[in-house]
Amino acid sequence: MVMMHKILVVEDNADHAYLMEYILTKEGFEVEVVNTGQKAIDKCTQGHYSPVVIDLGLPDMTGDRVVGKIREMDAYRDTPFLAYTASAAFDEDMEKTFVDIISKPVLPQVIRDQIRNWT
């Protein structure tokens, strides 16, 4: 039996969210998309996602702050979180928070490969 991975994408830009959802759904993943950090936290209290892909620049809080709040939940202590960003600034603290970075703009094959590494 193949385990279906539920992936949570946290992205406030509708075009980027659609692209991520389209590519990953086409690859056979179950994908849910939310557009704020608080909605991501709320979703994670309702179910488990792995991996979680988070835009660093959300309208209500930073991506690393979202990860910190989600990691407080026992079910998410070992979950891989991937940063999804157009920013080139990825410092040492970010490397402790995220297992990988997906840079915008992104090619579909890059998304598929990076997500497969963590599922």
C-alpha cells in the first residue's frame, strides 16, 4: 500500500499557490493551500501534513515564526518544513528551521524533486 502524503502549502500569492498545488497534485500528492500563517497553524491542529512548504513573507507573520508555533505541537516535532521564497537571504537561523529551500521563480521539475526528497 502506497502512503499518500498530505502536503500543506502556505503561500499568500495566489499564482504561486496555484502553481505549487497544480504541480504537486499532478504528481499524486494530496495538497492543501492556505494563505496566512494563522491558517497554517489552524490546519495543523486539525490534521497532519508532511512536508509543509511555507513562504517566508506571509502577511500576518514570518515563515520561521509559523514553523516555531507548529513545532510546538507534538505531531510536528520531526516534520520537514521547506522555505518557499524569492529572497536570497537565507541565514544560519533559517537553516536550523527549514530542511530545504525552494527558490522563486521555480521550475516544475525542481518542485517535484525537492518535495520527493522529503516524502
